[in-house]
Amino acid sequence: QIGDGEGSEPLTAYQLMQRLRVEWATIMKFTKKSLFQSEIFYLLNLVLYITFFLLYYSPLSLYKISYCSSTLFKLGKVAYSHESYQHAFLWFFKSLQKLQATKEENSDTYKKLLLEYLSSSAYEFGHVPLAVYCARLDLTVYKGKLSQHTKTPDIFTLSETSTSTYEALCRGEELNMKSRRRRQLSCRYSTGGGNPRLMYAPVKEEEVWDDPPIMTYHDVFSEAEIEQLKNLSRPGVSTALHVWLKDEDAPVVSSVSQRLSDITGLGMESAESLQVLNYGVGGHFSPHYDTVVRKNLKSIMFPSPLQLSDVSYGGSTVFPEIGASVKPQKGSVVMWYNLLRNGQGDWRSLHGGCPVYQGSKWVAVKWVHERGQEFRRQCSLSETE
């Protein structure tokens, strides 16, 4: 777990994990944690993913890479081992720039190794002329390919094929929403369709996307309630990625369920327990569908992520199929439907959690199943809706 403090910034987290892996090797020989090395490698991979955004994501340009050539070279090797050759080349290139600028470690052996990795990364990516230029020592491997080479991709600019819509949204790029359409979105005070508990205390409703509807409800839960939920969850998330809280565990948990029911108009009888998750630096959730069809279990119709913390950078919930993005805001709830009214999965509900670039992210999710909602969210007259 990399959370607040020294591990809250990606490059600092990388150095921390490097010390754990190298400088504490003697101590770790006496432990019996067989998964230690694989855990470190996994974390290094996550840190690599985030630090890539530090290089090319403009809101984070205040971070200046000031690490030595060998550190940048190690980051490139992690990307290379995962066959992410374009990212590897960019890190090796940064390492070479640092080497030439500072004259550090400027031995022929080190420079030769760096050039070999540069040429190999460029070749694997498909940039054969650059591979030939970097190879220096053995051009015969690549010269035969030059005659067959027709098109040279730009290795310095991420193309649509090398980065998905998910990654573009996580970098803060706005997609698919024209200004005229955006002006039609609105904010309002909502009573949840006339719920008595909300008549004198309506909630702040923001329309994030119109079709399919994605809503954010602001200031739904108080600071005290959020801290209670986090305190209840901390013992569990210290040893696992998430923890489940039942309504009977504490009054605040049942209060969360009741308030979500008031806002959505849905019943909580078939809903699952409240799931609380904590993401440190690099924590993310790849694009996925929540709809599940199992024997004796209906599909998950409605998730409701409750944001238990603000995030310095990153951590947004994004919808790659439609181009929507929702930034985490403490005390807010994001709501959308995974299913159409006819019970079929809505392909537009594909969503993912962006990596946490700095800080940590706390979120609680209430999973509401289709069963029991037949008279609350009724089918329409159209078979396709």
C-alpha cells in the first residue's frame, strides 16, 4: 500500500520501493514473504505508468524530472520487460539526455548498453531508421529491414493505436462533448422524485452526461460520516484491497444505504454490502463492465461510488465509450445505470478508474441488483430501451 506521506508522489514512491528492494535485501532474506519480489515488481510497474504521465501530462508539468541517468534507465527496463516499447524508448532517451548533460556514469560500457536498449526499443516499436541510427555497433540486423520498410510511425507522439480513449481521458483530454451539447447540461436541487426526507433538504444534482444519464450528487455525506466510514474500514484495507461493511455494523453504514435509496428511488433489499476501497499511488481500475449474469443472480444494475476523499491529481472515473469523465470530490456520489430498462447490458456503461497520480483515493460503492427494482424502474414500451 502506497498512501499519503513519502509515497504520495510517484517518483518518490519509486525511490522508496527501490530502497526496499536493494538496500533492505539483507533484512528481507530473513523474512518468509515469498511474494515480496513480485509485489515490488508490480508496484514498480504502476509507478512507471504514473510517472509517464508526469512527463507528458501538462497539469503535472510542475514536476521536473531530476533523477540520475541510471534511475531513468531502470524505469525504461521495467517498460521494456513488459513489452511497452514506446514507453521504454522514451525513458531510455531521457536517460541518454541526462547522461550527456551531466557526464555522469559516462563510461563506454554504460553508453553502449543504453544505445542497445534504445535501438532495440525503436525496432520493436517499428521505427527501423531510428533503430539503425542507435544501434551503432551492429547494423546488419536492421539494414535488411530498411528495404521492406514503408512507413515510419512517430515514436515521440502517442497515437490512437498506442493509447486508448481511457488513457486520453485520464490525461484530462475532453472527448466527444461539443460545446453546444455541454451548454444543455444543467445543475439543480433534487428531491429524489418527491421523497419526503428530501423535501426540506434537497441534494445538489449535477448532470455530467445526458445520454446515457450520468449524475453527480454533491455534499451528500458529512465530514464526520466520511471519517467514521474510513475508521471502520482501515483495519481491513491495511491487509486487503477492500473491505465490506454491513448495515448492522454501524449506524453510519445503514444511514448511507438509506440516503442512496432516497436519492435514487431504488430499493436496497437486493443490494450488496457497502464496499470500501483505498487506492494509493498508481491505484487504478482498468475499463470494465459491472453487469454480471450468473445462475440465481441478476445483473448489477446500478453502482453508486461514494467519494470519501479528494485526490490531488488523478483518480477520475471515466467512460471511454462516450468520452465522459468525473473527477473525485469528497462527499459526492456518482450514479449511472449499467442496464437498459429491458434488462440488457448497456455497452455505453464501460468505465474505469484512472490512476492516482498523487495522494490517495478512498471510495465506497453500493452495488444495487436488478432484482426487486421491477416496479421502481419499469420497462418501457420499446424492446430496445
